[in-house]
Amino acid sequence: MTERITPASRLRGRMRLPGDKSISHRYAMLGAIAEGTTLIRNYAINADCNSTLECLHGLGVPSAHEGNELTIGGYGLEEPVGLLDAGNSGSTIRMLSGILAAQPFTTRITGDESLSRRPMERIMRPLEAMGASIRAREGRYPPLEIRGGKLHPIDYTLPVASAQVKTCVLFAGLYAEGVTTVRQPVPTRDHTELAVREFGADIEVREGVIAVRGPARLRARELEVPGDLSAAAFFLVAALLVEGSELVLEQVGLNPTRAALLDFLTGMGADIRIPRLAQRAGELVGDLVVRHSRVRGGLIEKALAAALIDEIPVLAVLGAASEQGLTVRDAAELRVKETDRIATLAENLQRMGVAIEVHPDGFHVSGGQRFHAAELDSFGDHRIAMAAAVAALAADGESTVSGAEAAAVSYPDFFRALAGLRS
């Protein structure tokens, strides 16, 4: 599918974003192993989160959608009769593997062509240390064959900051007899810690260290997923780019471990306000008001690179239009996402006449640049598709984005939502 995007004169309006992907995955998985039926409002309806539900269905977990409400029945997984398919979702295969490692049966789980090229050693090592047996293609790629069983707790230091790997180990720790400890080199998003506590597990969190006691008895909950801040990033940048724009993004998740995005944008000079804040199930939620702003530019490196890893593609677009440009370092993780996001991002920007200097772990894009109309490509990557669309809003003519259907992985209605803000 190809989307045609003409330059925008301004963007105006109020909108509710889809449910946060990260939280939706976690609530569904925990609901599947909790006692009783869990109700999840504003569950993210996208390909990735649907992959989680399909895998859970394959494990005998019943669920039903009514609008954006999901009910999921828990307590007890069944041996799947076939191969589980995580689709394009790294979150699904990595986090669910922690639960599968504790089951008294063998599970085979795979993904699409893109996911099948993503290495899995980071979850295999700690799960094998806990007692699971895991086989992988070439020793590191999906499909994974996970022979589960009785697990023992470990004290594990993450070699690289990763919320998905941390979650995998903590989910396995819910089944182990004793305390499983995860130590992280830099803070990562803490949705797992909040969700595990909300479902009733005994979890202790102190600086850089998370400890969960198992075996845990989880109980069903009624929960609401906040709007996805990663999805909000595309609209925030769009409003900042297009003159005369003002958007209100309602009920967005503002978890402090995700606040790096807002801190970074306001540090660049972005006009973003939060007129209302509340707390739900441990998660901060609020409205964001963003107005067109001239921004300075910035540097993303070290812990900030890990915190902003999903938002870097669209921040690169903003960097090209900023006064001083954007430099990204310590972001080699971008190379092993759905695509090599450094390469695919650079390709699209170069097609638009934007100069970008690429490095193994990042890039530098100079500021004060203009976007020229071009034929852009998603390369099958949802974040690249959406970043390209935002850049096209500021171009000097009509651009196209081929493979635009890739946006459905995280935001099926993205292009319609973006078009609806034109005024």
C-alpha cells in the first residue's frame, strides 16, 4: 500500500491515542497466568499486540474483544498443538519466553521473516541458567524450542539495558522457588515492575535492582492502558514541525521511565505542556498540549539512547529541521530492530535531500535543512513508515510512502489519524 502525503499548512485538534503497546503486552500475559478473568480497557489493537493474543490462544487462554475492551481468562496454560507465531513482535517472543520456560511442556515459537533474523541469546542465557532448555536456529535465531520445567531463581546482571530481557527473567522468576534478582546497568521502562505488583506478586525495586519472589499467586484485575507515548512522539514532532500547529493528546502514559522523550523535546525548546495528571495502576497518565516551536537540536547518547531507542527515527526528522541538528551515539541496537533503522532512516532522509552522516552506532544530521518531496519507503518497518510520513508533512510537494501498511504493526489507523488533524 502506498500513501500519498501533501505538505500540511497546519495541524489542529484533540485525539486519543491507542493503548500503550508495552503495557498491553504485559497486562495480557499476566492476565493469562492470573486467577480469574482480567478486564483490560484500551488494549492496543495492532498487529504486535494481536500476536501476543494469538500466542496465548495457542496456549489455551480464552480472550474476547468488545470495542477496545479485552477480557482474558487466566490461570493455567495448555501445551500448544502447533507452532506459536509471534509475527513481527520482539516483545511477544522475548517476554512470553520467560513464562514458557516454566511450563511442564515443550513449546515452539517463531515469527515472521524480520523477527526470524533477530538474535535471541539475550533471553536464552538467563533462562537456561534458571533451568530451561532452549534450542534455536543457528543457536541464536527463531524459531525457539523451549523445553520448560521447574526453574530455580538467579541473580542476573543484564549485559545490555533491555526492558524486554528484564521482563523475560522476571516473568520466569514468578514461577521459581525463591527470589529472582535482575540488575540493570541503566534504568529501563518499569512497566513490568508496576504490572507485576498490580497483579499481586511480591516484588521489590531499588536503584538498579529488581527482585521478585516466586512462586507468585497472581489475581485477575480490571485495568486501563494509557495512550502510547511512543505513538504520541510522531504527533508531537509533526506539530513542532508544521507552522501554526496545536494538538491536544489526551490520556497519554507519562511513566517517569519514559519521560526522557518529553524531557528531551522540552530541552530542545519544544512548547509542550501537561495541564492534567493522574495515576492509574501505578502508571502516570496525563494530557499533552503541543504547539509549533523552533527547536535548537540536541545529543542522544549513553543512557538516553537506550531510553529513546524507539523514538530516534522520528527525532531524526525533527533534528534535520532544528537549528543545530541532532547527533545520536551508543544506539547500535537500532541496527537489529525490525530493520536496520540507521540505514533505512538514512535512506529516506537522503531521498528527501537531507544530509546525514551515518556511524556504526548512530548518526549525525545537520540542522536547518529542508525536506524535498520524494518517494519514500517503510522497508517493512512501522516506525520508519510513520517517521517518513511526518517528514513528508514538511516537504515542498507531494511525497509517497510505499509499504505504508507496515504502520499497522503498532498503529493501524496512523495515516487516517494524521490526515484528520489537517485544518
